[in-house]
Amino acid sequence: MNKLKAGFATLNSSPPLGIYIEGYYVPRQAKGVLDDLHVSAVAEAMTICAKEILETLKS
């Protein structure tokens, strides 16, 4: 029997307030958040039972 495993995750990855923002001529710090940054991931895996592998090898 084949087994399908799946997973889903999401994470808020907004940097903390007060962190220094790179790339500006003068040092700047983050003072607020306009929109949160979110990261999402989906993972899947298909597994085959050992019994099916043995049956396939016998034929």
C-alpha cells in the first residue's frame, strides 16, 4: 500500500522593531511594521510498503 504524507506550515518572519535597516547612507532603525512578512511551505512524501517492493521484485 502506498502512503502519502503531507505537511503545511506558515510563519510570521517580520524582523523585530529596532533592528538596523541596511542599504541607507545614514543608519536607520525599523520603527514599525506596515505589513507582516509571512513564509509558507508545503512538503509531501510518498512511501511504498516493503511488501509491495518484494512483490515487484518477484515478478
